[in-house]
Amino acid sequence: MYLTQGLHRALQQLPDEVASIFLGRRRTFSELGSRVSRLAGGLHRLGVKPGDRVGMLSLNSDRYLEYHLAVYWAGGVAVPVNTGWSAAEIAHALNDCETRLLMLDDRFLDLVEDLKQRSKLLKTLIYAGEGAAPSDMLSFEGLIADNAPVPDACRSGSDLAGVYYTAGTTGFPKGVMISHQSLYLNAMICLAEGAVPMRCIGLHAVPMFQLAAGGQMNAMLAGGSTQVIIPRFAPLAVFDAIAAEGVTQASLLPSMIQMLLDHPQLERFQLNSLKNILYGSSPISEALIERAARTFPSVGFTQWYGMTELSPIATVLPASYHTGKGRKDGGHRSAGRASVCTEVRIVDALGKEVPRGTVGEVAVRGPGVMLGYWNKPAETAAAVRHEWMHTGDGGRMDDEGLVYIVDRIKDMIVTGGENVYSVEVEHAVLEHPAVAKCAVIGIPDEQWGERVHAAIVLKSGAKATAAEVIEHCKTRIAGYKCPRNVSFLEALPLSDAGQVLKHLLRESFAQVRNRKVG
Amino acid sequence: MYLTQGLHRALQQLPDEVASIFLGRRRTFSELGSRVSRLAGGLHRLGVKPGDRVGMLSLNSDRYLEYHLAVYWAGGVAVPVNTGWSAAEIAHALNDCETRLLMLDDRFLDLVEDLKQRSKLLKTLIYAGEGAAPSDMLSFEGLIADNAPVPDACRSGSDLAGVYYTAGTTGFPKGVMISHQSLYLNAMICLAEGAVPMRCIGLHAVPMFQLAAGGQMNAMLAGGSTQVIIPRFAPLAVFDAIAAEGVTQASLLPSMIQMLLDHPQLERFQLNSLKNILYGSSPISEALIERAARTFPSVGFTQWYGMTELSPIATVLPASYHTGKGRKDGGHRSAGRASVCTEVRIVDALGKEVPRGTVGEVAVRGPGVMLGYWNKPAETAAAVRHEWMHTGDGGRMDDEGLVYIVDRIKDMIVTGGENVYSVEVEHAVLEHPAVAKCAVIGIPDEQWGERVHAAIVLKSGAKATAAEVIEHCKTRIAGYKCPRNVSFLEALPLSDAGQVLKHLLRESFAQVRNRKVG
């Protein structure tokens, strides 16, 4: 199993069918194959050897698809970079896994000098935008034009396919190593569970550096489907793409579904080509999924739950649980049951399975479990114990095997599909000269799933406004990690052992609306 | 990936749903899990260690399903034995892979003494029938009743799961070694391609020792489906099972479809629960599949092509090719295109891909390729070259990647889903004292796909009737391998190099009807 396999099959079976559509630009599988094999030739000429990492820092585009396939074809390893990160964070990831080549589009050109400063290893920059390449960079189109196709390296099975950086439990980004086989089987899960049907017309609205989008991409490749790509999520862009291209399948975050439903022009568009929506990455409210089902009555909604370390799908809530009997029994409130390739257990601190209905840690076994964290054997051993990935999520399982996620055991916030680790935000806040103590929590947010909230105790006599604290954080960490709200307290609630009782804070602030801070 | 994984998931998600139905006996997944884990305990007590082979010689039953799962659960390797074989052939297979335990049902009790004589390794016989066990045998039910459950050995991935004996190119049965991963992914192909939907009610009419049935069994386990099992194919038994149990999916051989359609009582039964028919193992005539589609207008027909060495599916012809445009373009005459997990090429004698439309050998790569032939490294190396399994089938591929099987490069006949190698039959015929020369070929047969035909040159002055030759063969090889027709010729057509020109014989006898010999 290797990730260019779907492309090879499509070249054999569907050479003239449309593989990708990006802002009206259509490429057939035949064109895709030609571009990918030539770009791989270019990567070889640049010295990429089996297992070498190649980064990508870009908004969504057809080139993002070609990047993935060409890196695999060349025998390399993809390192898709979070577009929300600061130059310091990006450089940390690239340096950590020794990435020497980086592709990037126009949106990130102004980071180049900073990145060069911070990453001495970064030798080659490849411009993957629509215009002419800057003079100090190679060009994506030039590499395709100037190189002959090379044979597919066909790395496969447990060979490393990608390193996906994710904020770890300790707050420092860790490189999650995922194999070809893990990603291929995640695609099989999508096909077998009916979440991404074969020969569909699927929409990429989720950022393609996220494995949620990568999973959809691989499932569509395996199924010979057409990938409709928009640069970034925006309701009108989604509506336009569905109506113009007859999109039948879309992968969305709950926050995106919310924004689509809230949009005043929703009714104006002809969206009835849509048959399947796959959603996940963060919890969804019952009210939201109900509204979505009413708005799109002929769409089958499939929910997934998982994490990057699981390639990413662990559980699936099939469309049948969103309606009729499945819904009536309350199954629609769960995150689904173990997928066709996965085993899921709720375990206690010793890794022993707990009785049904008891809350414990969600543990997952199967071919999707990561190869490990890049260069972090201790963290890998802590997370994957006896083949079981310990997710850090608290959950319970009912008698039908449905998993209900009730809490995060690890102190992590998921906002807009991104993981934010409280400890990292707390470090940033504590660097402010006026701050004595700080606890960062996630507060339920209808649009983003959760938003970052900082509870602060100021130093005696010191002064600071919420806006000042937030501005301070923005100089240190990515914007999406910065607190959206700040509360100033006299003291933090502590346990006898001196630990901050975050659940008390969460209860206190659960009702804080998303109002302007100041 | 391991083959009890589906059972574990079903135990978690569907403990009270029906796992198997055999002659009215229904067992839930909870009962299945209990029986399997206890039977595995019994196998452990009998000394079965990881990788040990356990044979099964039985008509279809719910115990055949339990046998497979218990052997895997115990860490063993399944050796399902061809029920059409003679004691000599069975003993050859069991001895070849050193099988010490054999389960068998009432139908095969009269072979026991002969088997014991021929196989000194065979230490333990387990009676898997409905009555009381003979005094010199252990009992399947006794092993379940008398042993406590043991934990699942969870052998997985490339661990050996089964040895399937198949007549090889040389006519001597070879043990095809198939891994857990290969069988699991074959199940994923069935699910992803829509051939065996999740949560279906599927019918086992194909003998369960065949991998065609094994593939369906594993797909149903992975999908949490109900397995309806009949002891052996018979039209009325199939009709009864469909009508009584609301069967939605059936896996059938073309010869079985023919017999169902020909049956005078077909119209009497309520068969409209049926939604999917998966067929393969041998070619189907256009007339037959047309008649089938007219008779079952709401059934989606999916064809597969493959072989035991491929676990077994290589290509799939989805339902869409059986109707509408796919059919109009002639795709329904093909054996389908590479499945979602498989690569297929048509190659020349050097293994180089030939142009589309050119006839060559069908070669297949993917996770389904066997681990090898048991203890036959030379034969393995000849069949699997640079990861590609060379099927021995001649075929061509069209511009859509559809594969048309046009001839067998290996001299093999497929009759009723069974492989018969001409050379083996020729050896048997030639042992008749009156026979000077013999060439055995397959002739198209509407019911069986092909039937075995022997062209014979008698020794000067010697005499023999067709019936005598056939009776002679029956004492040496399995009944289904024996010639159905015999022609006596003055001479065999030979090439300049002295080789029998079998294609000339095939042309001469293609029109011989299935008349009585004598």
C-alpha cells in the first residue's frame, strides 16, 4: 500500500477524467500524473533521497495535492506546515525533522527572510504560487517544465509518508510520523464507511496541512474522485464551488458548518448536488447538527473522531445515527463507534478496560496508530503503550459501543480544528511583566468548538488590560493560540495539592459569550 | 489487522445481533465470541502453538465460521480442505504443511481410516458434526463445553493466517500461504467496492473451503453482518434461505446462478430482499448475466476476478457496468478493473507492460499477493516476480483499464469454480493400459463454466470405451477432475516441435454438448 497507488489506478482507468479543480482550473488525471512524475524528477535533481523531508507552507490549491503526490513519488516524506503558525513555530518544526526543502505560496513570502534566519538547514525554497517566482527561489512550475518524469519510488507499507506537527501534551509541537499504510487504510475507512464514496466530486475546504483534509484527499484518490479545492474556507467560496462544480461530498469542521448555516446568502445557491458531509476534528452541538440536517435534508452526515496520531480516524458515526431510530436512541450525541479498521477501548490509568458507562481515557489500536513522534522515543512510549494509542481524551462507551467524549484528560483546547495546549499559552501569558499567575482553559464556542480563555492573577500593584495581555501573546505564539477572553481574578481555585482546579474555572466561565474584550 | 478484529468490534457494538444462521440455528455475536474463545482454549489444551496448522474437512456450517475464528484466536493457521478431493489428495495437503489436527463433519467420517493410514502426522481428529462424536474422536462441542475462554492471540499483519491448497501449474496441489493482512484487506475491498455492504444479511452458498467464500466471510465479519449458511449449494436451499431470513447479499459462482435461473420453482419464492450478488471464480456468459439481471432487476451484480494466490480479488466489475452506459460500452463483458487495493498490468514474457488491447499475461501487485507457496521457494519465485503475481491468465486491457480474460496461459481448466490442471488429468488417463496419447482440455459449459474433455489416441490394437477411461480416472483423482467427455482420435494435432496444439483441439470440440458418454 502506497499513496500514489490511487493515482496509478486512475491513470490506468480514468486518464481523461478531471482529477482536480482549483479556481476554475481543471486538470485530468493524465495531466496530474505527468506533473507529479516531472515534479518528482525535479525533487530528485534537487537531491531528495528516500525518506528526505519536503515541507509545504501554503493555502489550499491544486499544487498542494501535486506536492503530496510528487513527494511520495520521489520517495520523500511530506511535512505540511500549519499556516496559522508564527515564523518561530514553523522554523521549530522544519528544524526538528531536518527539512531542507520548503515549498510556499504568495501568502507566506513575507516570512521567508525570518525563516531563513531561524532555520540554517533550509537550503531550497520553491515558489508554489500563481505568479512569477522571486529571484532567490526556484519555481514549482519550472521544476515541472524542466524535468523529465522519473519512475515512482513506490515507498509503501510502514515506510514514513509524512511528519505532521501537532502541539503535544507538553505544549511543544511534536512531529507525528505516519506511514503510507496508515494513511492508505484511513482512506479505506472513508470508503468502506460510506463517508467519501468512490467516484465522488469532493470539496476541500479544510486546510490541506491538516490530516483531516489529507484523509479526504487520499480517500478521493483511492476512489478515482474529483477534488474541488478552494484556497481557504469562506461560506461564499464553498457555495460557489458546490453550485459550479456539482460537488457531491464535502469534509467540514463543525465551525464551518455553523458559518455556512448562518450565512445570509445560503438560500441563493443551488446546493442539492451535495450528498455526503463528513465532519469532525472538534465536538458539534446537537442544535447545530439538527439545523444542518434540516437545511440539507438529502445529505448523509458522517462524523469522525480521532487525532493526528491515529491517521486520523478512530471512530465513525454513520449517517444512519443522524436520523430515525439511531437518532431517537440518542446515538447522534456520540462521536460514533470504532471504524472498520480500528479498535477502541475506554481504559483506566493502568490501561485496563473500564465497565461500560464509566468515564476513562479513550485508547485506540489499529493500523492507523502513528509510527511515533519524530526523535521523541520517551513521548512515543508514553502515548503508545502495548500498541494502544492513549488519546488523552476522556470518554465513556455505551452498550452499542458508541463513544461519548466527555472531557480532555490532557490539558488541550481544540479551536477551529486546531489543538492548543494550555501550558504553551500559559507560558506566553506569564512572560508579561504584570502577570503573577495564569490558567488557560477552553470555553465552549458555537463557531469554533472552543475558544481560548485566560484566567489571570496580577502581581500585587501591577496593572494590565485584557487587550494588552492578548497583544503580548501575539508576539510570542500563533494568533489562534492567543486568548480570546481574559478574566482577572483575585486568586486561582487550587486543590489541596496546590493544582489549579481547571474544571471549576471552566464551570465559572462556560457562559462567557464571545464578546469583545477591552 | 487481524481476522478476529471484526468479531471483537461486533462484541463491542452488536453483542445481541445475530452473527450466524445455520438451518434455523441462530447464534448472536456474544454466543459466537464465547464459543470461539472457548474452542481456542480447547485448541491450546491440545497443544496448538502460534503458527500451527489446523485442518477442516466439512460441508458448510456455522461451525466452519467458528473453526476459522477459533484457529485465528488460538494463534493457529487454518487449512480448509477441498471437499471434492480423494483421501490421497487430502492426505497430501495435510502432510505437506504438517497438519496434526483435523476437524471434520459426518459427510467425511468414512475417509477417516484411509486418512489415518496416509497421514502419520495426523494425531487429533475433532468431530464437527451434529450428532455424537465417534469414540476415537474428540468433539467440537465438547472442546467448547470443557474449556475456559483464552485471550485472543492477535496474530496479525504478515503473520500466516491460512494455507489454501490449490492445483498448481504443474498439477500438484500447492499450499498458498495467505496472511492476516491480505485477507483483511480483501474484506476491505469488498466493503469499499460495495460488493458486501456493511450490516448486510449475507448467504454462504459457495463451499467455505474456497477463498471466494472466505473473502465474503471476512467482509461480513468486518461489517458486523449476519452470515446465513447452507450446507451446500442447492437451488431450493438457496431460495428457502433467502425467503426465510431476508437475505440481502449472496456470493455465487456463475454455475450456481445458472442453476437458480433454470429452476422450475424460482417464481414460487419471495426473493426481493436480495440487493447484491457478488459472483466470480469462473467466466460468465453474456446471456447468463443478462438473464440474471432481468430475473433480479433490483439486484446490483458485482463481478470479481482473481485467484487464491491473490486472497483472492484482483479486479472488480462494479454493478454500474452491468446496466446503462457501462453496459452499452461493452464493459459488462470484462472481468472488471483493478480494485481499490490492487494494481493490475498486462505483461509480456519478460514482465514488461504491453500496449492496451494487446493480449499478454495478467500480473497483479498489492497487499493481497500471497506470502508464497508452502515449502516451494522455486515455484514462489516463478509466480511472484518483483512483487507482481503472474496469474498465468491471458488477458487484454482496454482504455478504461477493464481487463478481458481471453485465455489461460497455464494449462488449467476451471470447472464449477475449481481449478483442474490438465497435466494431472492426463497423467491419470495415461495410466490406463489401452491409452497411448492423451490431451486434456476445457470446453465451454453453460453450467460449470468449463468441463474437462480428454482427447485420446489408443494403443495399436487396444480397446477402451469412454466410460471405462472415466471410471479408471475416478480411482485416481477427484471426481470433478475426471473427464466428462472423451474423444478417440487417430492422432493428436502436433506442432513442428512436437507439442500438442491444444487450441486446435479446443476449436474442434468447442461445440460438443454435455451429452451422455458411453
